Amino acid sequence: MPIRITGMNSGLDTEAIIEAMVSAYSAKTDKYKKAQTKVTYKQDAWKALNTKVYSLYSSVSNLRFSTAYNMKKTSVSDATKASVVASSTAVTGTQSLKIKSLATAGYLTGAKLDAATTEKTKLGNLGTGITDSATINVKVGSDSKAITFDADETVSTVIDKLKSAGLNANYDQANQRIFVSSEKSGKENDFTLTASNQEGLNLLANLGLMTSTAADRDTYNTKAGMVNHSVVDGATVIDSGEWDTLQTAITDVQSMIIDRKDLQTSKATAESEATVISKKIDSINASNEVVKKYIDTIDDPALSESDKDVLNDKLTAEIKKLSKEGVVDLTAYGLEESATESDIKAKLQSGDITKDDIQTIYDNAKATVGDETSGLTADLTAKRNTIDNLTTSIETFDATIESVELNGYKVVDLFGENVWLQKDEATLFNQAKQDITTAAQYVDGTLQMPGTGTSEEDRAVKIDGADAVIDLNGAKFTSSSNSFSINGLTIQAKAVTAENEAITLTTDTDVDGLYDKIKDFFSEYNSVINEMNKLYNADAAKGYEPLTDDEKAEMSDKEVEKWEQKIREAILRRDGTLGDLINVMTTSMMKSYEDGNGNTYSLGSFGIQTLGFMNAAKNEQYAYHIDGDPDDSSSSGSADKLRAAITSDPDSVINFMKQLTSGLYSAIDNKMKSSSISSAFTVYNDKEMEKEQTSYKELIDKWTQRVTDMEDKYYKQFAAMESALAKMQSNSSSVTSLLG
């Protein structure tokens, strides 16, 4: 803005004069600014209200279907031994539960170590120590991992490496024991620690992590019985005849194992292919079932609109699926090949895809299914035969391998695994000698057998991981955890039942849950309808107009805030759009519906009603109250008809609520449809208001520029006058000077 110095010669307050001269134009600008502000206030009010209406609309959308009310509850006769949660698919009735065992995680409590042992103790200094590389095998479930240690590593390193192998591990120095456990419970998640060489064996012994079972001890005794009494340079000697027999057996078994692995690979491939084929057959048949059900059901006069909508949704999905499989040509129905499910559903609802068209789709699909499943079924049968043959062959190999022995002694490591089958002959021979020597030392007392110390503190104790086992209605179920999901019930086992004890599980409609769901719906509805009523019946803001900047400058911030709040509160007073929305929603809620058996129900049938205009609080005339609701002081003293109806006949309540919410959904949906003046999912004229905003902005810009133009014009005129006066005063001074 240019700097203007005015009134120097005339002495006039030029700015005030010009401001007065353009005031009419400025008033026009202020008028449009105030109108624009009102539109902004109205947009803000509608946006806030629309959010609440849309939230109600979304909630009501779910309540139109039976799945929203499939609420079940299961009571347990002994809650100390089991807890049960029922889903909507749970079967109503009574069931018998026996808990045979609980799931446990594999848990190894190490033998007590020397008091001086810490996490920093080196493995070479622990117990008898190790001098060479020590390898142990950690097996968790079906996964095995070899871990190698050297003499300079510490107890802390052992703990860290066990953790990295998938176990929980800890050294409790206060109790001088190492504790190892599975991360998950169950037999399939159990673990074992085994030595892969002599140093590994020494390491496990030094760490107090060696355990033995009765079977282990039998193996040691068997091996000890094979010891040749002559020992040369500390190595046990096996005579040549025994060694030749062992060598031949190893060669035979190695060959069999290679063949067995090939069979296992072929079997796994066949099983995978069979699963794919089976799923494909099921998928094709499922599609035809959906199409056939639509044809047979859609014209049923008893079918509700909501159920028709569900059928339309399912059929739409299957038509889309069949189009991808080449069974249905979407272009025949005026659709592109890339048409979405929404496009297809629109064609169904408009009648462009007729029932005859659907029959044709079914016939074509059926023909395709007949040809395809015939071949698939034959393939599936062939695959299953192959699997059976492979299984038999593998079992034969297993039996043959198990029979390979040497004088009753099978060459194994100290914990019964056939690791020798994968080693070279020199290693096999040395391992066999070492196993026999160690076993003999255990038997004659030179070495202490693992897990058999002189006191309980000297022993390592292993609890094997085990599955939980329950008996439900006479059928056995197992789980790696104590949780079972069976036919809609989630059962949490807590304690084992006695031998002849049974827990009773009783599943029925969750009366409280269903009651609360209906109550929550009315709570949300009441909140929205009361808000709408409050806005529609707001006190008039007569005499209040949006403030200009000059008007705000003359008031305090608090005064400005209260002034604007008064206008905002009244901005939707007697709004026609709001009035129409209130009317369609309240009318929808007043309707009665038939249950298909000649009975007619309304909200009043279940003790749900408004308080009436005389008794209701201000702006709450359309709010509904549930008789007997303990949280509602207005109706808590009345008989609870709703709860009684849910208890005695839940199907009637659910059927009525589905129809009621479907009607309310349709009423709101019609108001939320896109039009030339409103967007989709919007109950007010948002597009029209945006146009008003644009129009006012253009008018404000236009009149603001006009004020500026007029001000410039008048300032130029006054500037010319000031210049003329200056010149005249200069001439007058010259004349006076000459006459002097």
C-alpha cells in the first residue's frame, strides 16, 4: 500500500472523507464476508453432525444381519479346571469335558556345579575341562543345530548359544545350576542336548547337563558286554570278524537310506499335489452350490431384503470368480472383463443380469465342473494310490534298517540316534570303539553314568515336553498348549480332572451380551437424534451477525468468543435438510414388522419406547428408553420385557432387530446417496455449500477491488486539489512580496 500524506495545504482529514465516500462499497464487502462466514459455520456444523450420522449408519449396517446377534455363552461346572469362550458358531446344548493331561514345556534342571563357577568361568577350567573343539547337537522339535565350543569360551557363551538355538537358558549362580527349557510347550516343541564327539560329551558332563534314562543305561550295559578284555595303548580292540560284519551292515544301510530319502521326497510331492487337486475340486463345487442356491431361493416370497442382499453379494463374488476361470463372459452383460464386484452387483440389482442368465451361467459351470472334476478325481485317486505305495515302501526300509545289528549291538551315539550312518568308515570305527570304552567305564565305575549322581543335587533332571490331552464328548483331542479350539468353543484347560470326573459345559444364547448389543445401539441412536433435535430447535440468534475485523477490535476476546458461539449454536435452527433427516429416521423407528408367522412386532412389544413430548427432557422427545434398564432412571422401575423376550424367544427379538435396523439403514442410505448437490455418504448439501463459498469469495474479491479502485480515484483527486492550493499559495506569497 502506498504512503499517502494528505491535507497539507487544505487542512482537511482526507482519509476520513474518502473512507466515508467509499463506505457504501465497503458495506457491500462486509455483507458478503459475513454471509461467507455463516456458510463456513454451517459447513462446520454439518461436518461434525455428518460424522456422527455416518458412525450410526456403519453400526446399523452390521446389525442388519444375523451374524451380529449370534452371541453364545458357555458356563462351566468347575471353573477351577477349565474356562470356555463360545463363538457365534458354537452349538447350543450341554457337553462333557475331561482333562487328561496339561501341556508342559521341556525343562532341564542341571546338576549342581562347583561353588566357584560363574558365568565368566572358561570351559577349559570347568570340571575336568575340555582341550579340543567340543560339539553338541541341540534338537528343538524337528530342527537340529550343531554348536561348537572351544576351551577359552565361557559359561555365558554356552547360555547365549543355547538361546540362539531356540531355547530358554539361564545360569542361576545362587543355586549353582544351569536351567534350560523349550520356548513353547508340547511334545513337538521338546528338546534334547546330545554330544557329537567325546569333547562334547565331556562338556555336557562338566556343565551338569547330562541325563540318562533306563533305556540309556541298558544300552551302556549292552555296549560294555562287547568290550574285548585286551586293551592296546588305551584303545579297545574289536576283533576283525566283528568289524567286517559292521562294515558290511553300514554299507547296506547307507544305500537303503539314500533310496528311502528319494521315496520320502516323492511321497511329499504326491501329497502336495493331491492337496492342490482336492482343494480345486472343492472350490469348483462350492461355486456351483452358491449359484444353484441363488436360483432356488431368490424368488422365495419369505426371503427378506437383507437376505436377498446377502445372496446378491455371494453370487456376485462367484460370478467374478467364474469369469476369472473363463466360465463366464462378463462382456455378454455389458461389462468389461476387468469389472469389479460392485459393477456386477449393480447389474444384478438393476435386472440387466436376469435369472435366466444366471441359469445359463450355472449350466455352463456345471458342464465345466463335470469335465474338470472327472479328470481331477481320477488324478486324485492315482496320487493317493502312489502315496499308499510309497508309505509301504518306506515302512519296509525302516524295518530293514532297524534290524541291522552286530551281536545285539546297534552302533549308536550315547543317546540312541543313528548318527553313525552318515559318517565315514574311519569315524565309525573310532566312534564304535569310544562308545564301547565309555560304556565299560560307566559299568565298572570308572566314570559316573549321566544323571545318576550320589545325591539329588548331583543329578540333572529332565522333564519332557508333553501335549495337553482332553476328552470332549468321548472324543480325544491333543494340543501343544493348554488351549483348544473345537467347533466354536475355545477351551482353556487349567487342571487335570479325576479319573471318573467330567466337567459339564452348557452353551446357550448370551442373554446379557445380546441385551447389551441392543442397548448400545439405542444409546448411539439416542445420542445422534438428540444432537440433531438440539441443533434443529436451537434458540434463535436474532441480531447476531458475524463480526468484521473492526467490530472484533472493539470487543474483548471472551466477548468475541461468546458472540460467535451464539451464531454457531443457531446455525442449523429450522434447517430444512436437518428436518427431513430427523423425519425419515424417526418414522423408520416407529414401523412395525411381521415375523413370518403372523405375529407383528414394534419396539413397544419389547418395552422400548419414547417418553413422549410431555415427559421427555428438552430435545429428547425422540430418544428411546428400555423398560427395566437399571442405568436409566426414567424406565428402570418398569418390567424388563426385552430381557424376558431374549430369554424366552431370542429368534423373534433378533428377527425384529434385523428388520428395524435394515429400515433405518435404508432411510439413512437414501439420504447419503450422491447427487448433484451432495457427495456420497453425506446427508447435507456439501457440494452446494462449496459453490456458495466460491461465489462469495468471487463477490468479496470483486467488491474489495472496487473499494481499492474508488479510494485510488479519490486520493488522486484530493492530491490534485492539494497541488493546486499549493501553487495558489505560492503565487499569493510572490504578489505580497512585490507589494511589500
